[in-house]
Amino acid sequence: MKKIIEIFIVCVLIIMLIGCDGNADEHIGEAKTPSGSSIQEGRDYKEVIEDFEKKGFINIRTEVLDDLINGWITKDGEVEMVIVDGDENYSPDVWYPNDVEVVINYHTFPVDEEIKEVHIGEDTEEVEVVEETEKIKPQKNGYDEATNQIITLDKFSFQVPKYWQQLSNENGYYKGYAETNGKVAQLYIQGMTDEEDAVNFEILNEEKEKEMVISNFLNSFEKSECLDTTVFETGEIKGILYNFTYLLDGYSGSGSLLCFPSEDDNKWFYVTFLETDNTEYAYDEDFIKIINSIKKSEVADDYSEINQLIYEDLLMSQGWALGKLDGNGDPTENGTPSPVYKFSLFVSRITYYGDKLRISVIPEFKQLNDDDKTYIVTTVQNMVNVHTKHKPYTSVLLDGEMIGHSKVTNSEAFKWK
């Protein structure tokens, strides 16, 4: 996943606050860490910057993970990790030279390709602000069935005009841009499996559900307003279409969100379009043509055979772990439990979707330490890899709730809740 680095060069004249020991000379030129790394995770990055500044650190920068799609689970600006002098597991209340590098990693939505620098002074903060100007933009009108790209995700195909530059089509979603460099036109398409409930239009069309979908989505922006909500139906799909305005990182704009169910594979699909007010063209008419083009794919990936093999492997591993199977996999009453396969006893279900893997676990799994959790899940990945020849992005669920998942850049490294 692409990273944009937003650099904060902190030039602040620091007046050190000396601790209760009263020794004013002992820590001149030093700064003491605030709360530890594990406490900072999940906080808003601006609050974390402020904490480190108050403690006297003068060399702070941020690294932006532009990996948010809808911002429902992970919020815009949420900290992934903090690294002090190269240590991501630093402890609180430890003295460092005040000019060591502090790196704050946080999640946000992709905006553009440029690197912006913000210089923070003692009394003033200089931030580039994009001025908003109203103008009537011509429609792009680039939708052409003869030249459109055909984007296939799971069981659906989408006709997308060729001017959309595809930046990603992995982990179950499509991401494309039509304008960048401070003028942002973005298109997202994503299918998400509902691990808890069956999906259908009747659920989506309930007033409470409709409000929840758009409110959760719009909460990702600094300011936003839902303009209207309508039922959108073609011969292939039936969903809810939301139109809205927003403000994000100094950019105002408008957009649309289409949500529709895929009952065959129990997924919710989200087709999202965002356009800042300063783009050269308007893209809303082409967006309507895109969502009208949605069709069920004639050939859909079927992983039922692979999942059956994975299921049989899991049962076999559990049998060996309990001593109920012999070396040939046949039932036995005198077998010896094998500790090598004990990992499988924490797993209740494994489902492979091609671009992702879902592992359901039993309640006892949550009581394990993070190292043991990671060992169990990576062992399952290795078992699956025998049949799939790759290790996709992996989520771990307990009673339908996600309790862990692969890291953005490494499917074998995990973040646990």
C-alpha cells in the first residue's frame, strides 16, 4: 500500500518544565516521553503531537497510511503506532535527547500524490489552505462502452471510463483517480462480507439502517451533510444511493455512495465517488452511468472446493491434536495427543475468499498473548497456503466481531485488539 509522508518540521523554542526532583540542570536538552506506545494507538494523531510537544520533543514527523476506504472501523486520523528514536515499543516517562526523531503513523483517506509540509512555530502555525471558489464545471462525459475498463470484483462487473487511473485492485476493492495534485476525483468499489447477519435489501432499507450507513461514513469527514437518500434499482441490483457534501483537510467537495447487497455471497457492496469543488471537470453524470452498468459476472470465482479441502485439513489437525486419529488419519481410541496440532483447537472455521482469509476462533483464543495468537493464525495461513499458494490479507473473528487482522503491508504480521 502506497504511503504519503506528511512532514512536520518542528521549530519551537522550548522552556523545559523540570520534574519534582528540582534538579534544573539534570535534564537540560532532554524530553520525557508521555504515555507508552500501546496507549497512543487508536488516539487522534493531533492529540499525540501535542502531547510530545508539551514534553519538549522538537523533531516530530508523521507518516500517513492512506488506506481508509470508508472509515467505519478505523477512523480518519487514528494512530497506528508511535516510534521514538527507532523504538516502537518505547516506555513512558523515559528521558531522551529532545531532538530524537518521533514518528507518528496514522490512518487517513487518500487525497493526492503531493507531499505537503507544515511548519509549526512558537506563536504561529502556517498551514496551506485551499481556497474554495464556485464555478460551473463541464461534465467529463467519458463513459463509452466501446472503450470502458471492465472491473470485476467478486460476482459483479463494473464499466469504468478509461480516464480513471487504477491505483489498486486488491484485497477486494478497486481504487481509481481521475484528477490529483490538489484536485481530487476518486472512485472506490468494495465488497465486504457480513460475518454476523444475512444481507438483503429489506434490512438496508430500514430507516435506522439507512441512517447508520451514511452517518458512519460521513463521520469520517471534518464537516459533511447528506443531501438526499433514494432507492437505486436496475435489473441486476437494488440498493440505496446517498448524495452528500463534505470538507476534508481543507478541501470541500461532493460525492455519492451506493450501497447494495450481494445475497449470493453475503456481502455488502459500496461504490463511492468523491469530487472536490476545484476539479477541472464534473464526474457525477459518469458515476450514474457506472452504477447503472453493474452486472453479475458471467464467471465468478468459486472457492468451494478449496474451502472443503481446508475444512478437511482442520478436522484432521484437530483429530491429531486430541489423539483421536492415527498417523494415517484413521480413527483410533489409543492415540496420543499431538502438541504440534494444538493450534487447531482454537479455530472453529476457516473461509478462503481468494483475496482474503477469514479465521473464526473460540473464546479461549482471546485469553492468549499476542505472540501465541500470531503463531496460531500464521500456522493456519501456512495450512491454507498448501492449497492456495499464497497468504492473503487475514481477519480473525470471535462471534462475528473482528479481534485481529493482518497489517497493511504484511499479511503475516498482525494487529490485535
